[in-house]
Amino acid sequence: MKAYVVGGAVRDELLGLPLKDRDHVVVGSTPEEMTKLGYRPVGKDFPVFLHPQTHEEYALARTERKSGRGYKGFTVHAAPDVTLEDDLRRRDLTINAMARDADGTLIDPFGGEKDLRAGVLRHVSEAFAEDPVRILRVARFAARFGFQVAKQTMELMRGMVRSGEADYLVPERVWQEFSKGLAEPHPEKMLEVLDASGLSKKLLPEMRTRQKSFTGSLPVRFALLAWPLDEKEVEALSARLKVPNEPRELALLAARNRQRLRTAHAAKPPELLELLKRADAFRRPERLGELLEAARLAEPHLDTARLERALQAAEAVNAGEIASQARSAADIPRLIDDARIAAIAAAR
């Protein structure tokens, strides 16, 4: 048996990036032999093992044959006669289809190093078209590195969308890849690739206008993406992409209060308090912070200073003291609101 470092670790090393995890491919072995050597099996769909000391992943070299629609429609063959090149050939992009021998020799049968230097994302083989998730992976790598997609690869992805292969994308996998791309340094590149491939029409049909740049946390970035949409459109987009609660709720909060945020600079104290309450600002001030961050990024001219002063003034009100002096429990919410409105008015 012989083991090689493969994939992202080789790519990132060539780019001079810090290495997070190293994956290995093992050629010429069997599951039984790996177990005898102390490796712990963890793979469900194909033979993957954890090294007994380093706990890094070691996968037996394998090939895949298309047997159905979608990313799970594959039959995996892992055996001692599968070569390293066979294993690398099944990978998505040339920059991810390189390996290093134990002595440090680079093994690059598909020209990944050249494409890495040129900043090009190129498919390894026509088998790329068998897995629709790979369109999203290409878009994600474009967002990470700012690379261009090779013309032939883009044509292949367009064909996958036209043929209906992309219709079999599983929503959970879509969000997994999409959210990673949204969190990368160049999310706009991901959206450009999705537009050019035609996949945006299926995944993001609500998007009529597009933010040009993204910063902030993932919820802020998703709220920024969804900023032009109304509440129903945000709900539809979130359902299609299986967006988790936190980014979905922030995008919905933005959709429901976008117009109020635009006029907050001229709002009356009771209106400011109502906006703060709608944003749940007293229990979750950090969420209001994310909402305002998204608003300022989406509309740089937006003035949120008055709303922020209103929150500071309202938070200074001693709600506990007011509650202790109230004649009845029913009066407490009104009395606290009155005190907060007075504090907001004084802070103007």
C-alpha cells in the first residue's frame, strides 16, 4: 500500500495558504488491511479511515460510476487495483486533482498547477457533468479565489442546467455550498458563475437586482443578498435554499422593516420605539446591530444614528424600578413604553 496527500491540502500549499486539514488517498490496500494496521473506519458511502495517531482521513483509492440522478446517484468501486490517477480523475477540478508523494513529489496528471497559476477553474473530465453539486462547488471556488471559469467548463455547466440534471440538487447540499460561497472573500463571483451557468434562474428566481459586494457575518450577508425582496419572496427563497433560522430571520426582519429604517432619521419617538420593539432590540440588541449593518451596506446613504441613539436612551430606562412602583401588573408595559418614549424624545 502507498499513501498520498491529495486535494485541497496540495492546492493550498501551492498557493501559500495555511493548511487546515490533510486528506490522503491509499493505493493498493483493502478495508481489512487498514483495520489491521489500526486505522478506524468512518466512511459510510465508501472506505474512509482515521489514522491511529494523527486522526487524519485516509480514503481507499476509488472510482465512481453514474447509476442515477443527483449527487447520490453513483456506484463506488474501491479496490487495490484502482490507481492514484484513477482516483484523481473522478475529482471535480484540476486544481483539486493533484497529489504529493511521501517524498514531496508533486503528482499532477491533469495540469492543476498550471491552472492554479493562471487562476482558472477547469473540470478534470466529462464525468464532471454527472454531479450537479459541482456547479455550486465551482461557484464557491470562484468566490474563494476570484478565479475565472474555463470556457469549456462553463459550457458543460450550462448543459447540465439545460438537461435538467441540476433539478436534482438536494436543498441541504445547495445551502451547504451556497453559504460557504457567501462567506468567502468574493461572493459576487459565485453569483456571477451561477448567473452565467443559468442556475440562478432555478435557485434564485426572485433576485432581480444584485448586491455588488458583501461583508459581515453570514446572516448579514444573506440579509444583504435578500435586501431588495419583499417578505413573501424572502420566505420562498429561504424555503428553496433550506436557509437556517438565524440568517432567514434577519432577512425577514429586514424585509418587514426596510421602509421604517429608511425613514427612521425623521421618525417620532413612539415610531422609533415601535421599530426597536419590532426588531426585538431590548432582548437581542446584537440582532438590531446586524440589521443596521445590513441596511447601511445595502443603502450607504441610510442614516441609522438616530435609531441607535434611541436604543441607548430606551435601554437606560430602569424597567424594574417602574414595574415595582406600578399600581397593577396591567399598567407595567404602558408605563415602561411611556418612559422609553420620553427618554428617546430627550435624546433627540
